[in-house]
Amino acid sequence: MVADYHAAAKRGAVIDYAFHMIIADPTEAALRQHVPKLVREGHASLKVFMTYDRIKLDDEQLLDVLAAAKENGAFMCVHAENHGMISWIGKRLVARGYTAPKFHAVSHPRSGEAEAFNRLISFAAFLDQPIMIFHVSTAEGVAAITRARGEGHKVFAETCPQYLFLTAQDMDKPGIEGAKWICSPPIRTRADQEAIWAGLGRGDLQAVSSDHAPYRFDQSGKLVAGAQPNFKQVPNGMPGLEARLPLLFDAMVSKGRLGLAKFVELTAEAPARIYNLPGKGAIAIGADADIAIWDAQRRVTLTAARMHDLTGYTPYEGREVVGWPQTVLSRGRVIVEDGTLKAKPGEGRFLARQAGDAAAGTGRIAPELDPARNFGAKLI
């Protein structure tokens, strides 16, 4: 599987890239043989899910992967939601006829996000393994992260544009149209948006990623289960990669929310530092000269016709942004000029990396795992 992704990237990547290694079946062979080999080869971050039937890990499996990350010097990334709560309420919604897309927003309880965050943080603190929590969507989730960081736990977190610019009301459309806005975690409320912005401003959340998961609005994508699927049958995900930076620039720079320096930190400097991407995230002597040059005054209306992802729609249709990237350089060469791609497929390079400071433990180990306090038992 890793070789397949490398081959695809060598054929098509126009920018430099790295991978997260998803572990859905943490067998003894996966943890003792595959993980050490992958980390040595430069795949320094592991990703797991606490929900989704086919790939979720239970508590013991999660501890196993956290321990493997610690033993091999890898960084740990987690999609954290309470699977039992999602399954329980989802079944009841469908059984009672609440099947429209908007009920997807109800099917992922907000308290289930905070519960999963707290459980994950407890496990990570137990093993002294730093973690990155993906896709923070609720005020309660932000509060759990803020509290943990205040207690000295090494917790990082990111959110996505949909949780800053969309709400559950966007899913309340006639017929099946709202399926375009189904993603997980679901989009929430304006109050959650404000809490997430505050967390970004404080530094409790350090990055805004896209979670780009595009599905066309036809039988190949959102309607794979038929023309009138219930919300449980709709693939989760929406396009977001191309709109991410313009949306953030408009909000943070043009409209003055958090400012230019914070925009650069959240979108470039902090991700490069956290994921240990040498030469990335800064304009400096010896760095890779990855530079985006913006026209800060240009007004652009986001439309499906402007996007290049072939999804056929954008969840931000009709939204105007002020500020647009005019020129993009990668390793000093111009790869985009006024909307025209100049790079050739395959010019992107794989960034082999080891985990950096973000993955280093705090040195605070649980007494049950400390030989000096557990009668000499060596458990990790």
C-alpha cells in the first residue's frame, strides 16, 4: 500500500509531500515489524481513528499504537470521536425516519467529541506520548484541549475551514442537496466557530488543515447508495483544499481576525515545525523557497467553476474573499502564475523525515509504568 502511494505521487505530485501512516489493524506484525521499518524510511507520523466501523481502534488497540509510536519515536495523529455514541444515535435517527442529510449533524453528539478527546489525552499522558488531535469541531473539544495543555500535557490540535466558516444550517437544504455538506465530525454552530477561533488565537490549536475529501454529487460519490440515500449511506467528506488559504486570508488578514503573522504561523510555520519538515514553513537562508505571493486587494467569488478538484461543487459557492495568491514558488521555481499551473506531474519530492520536538515526551511517566515506582516492572 505504501509503495502504491509512492508510485502515484511519483507520477502526479507537483509539490513536495509526506504521508501519515494509517493503522487500522494493529497486529503484532504491524507494530513490531512494519512501524519500525516505516519510521526508519522517513514516515514519522502515524494516524488512527476512534470511530468508523472498518478502521476504528478500541481502547487497548489505541494504547498499543501509542506505545509503538513512543518506542519508535513517531508522532501520533488521531481522529477522536466516541464511536458508541455515534452508532447509538444514528441507528435511532434512521429507525424513526430522520434520514435527511441535516440529521448527520445530530448523529455525532458534541459531547462525544469531548469524551473521546479526554479519553485519548488520558491514554497519551499515561504513556507520555505527545498527540495531534485532528478536526476539532466543538467548543467542548477546544475546552478539553485547553485544559490538558494547561495541565502540562503535550497535546497539539488542528481544525478545518468547514468548522470556521460553515454551520449545520448549511445542511438544511431541500431533498438530498444537503449531502454536499456531510463530513465528519459534522459542521456545528456559530458559537463553536467562535470557540475554535479563540483556541487558534491562544495557540491551543496550532494549525488549520483542509481535510480535503471530495466526492462528486453523483453515483460515483455522494449518491453511491442511490438517488435518495439516508444520511448514514452518504460518504463523509467535502472538497476544501483549494479554498482553504483564501478563506483564511480573507478572515484573518483582510477582515483583521488574528492578523497576518498568525495566518502565516497557522498555515506554514507551525505545521512545518510540528511535523518536522526541514526547509519548509519559513523564508530563510537555506530554506526551500516555498513562497506564495498574494494580491491582498483582489476580490474573488468562490464558485465550482473556479475550482480545479473536479468535484463539481464547492461548499463555499458564492462567497467572496478579499486576497488571492497570484504566484506560487516551490523550491524557488514558479509553479503557479495567475491561476496557471506551470509545474509538471512528478516534480514533487518525497520528504523523508523523522519526528521532531513535537513528538518528544515530557518525561512525566505514570507510576504504573515507572520501574522506580512499580516494583521494577519494565512495561514500555
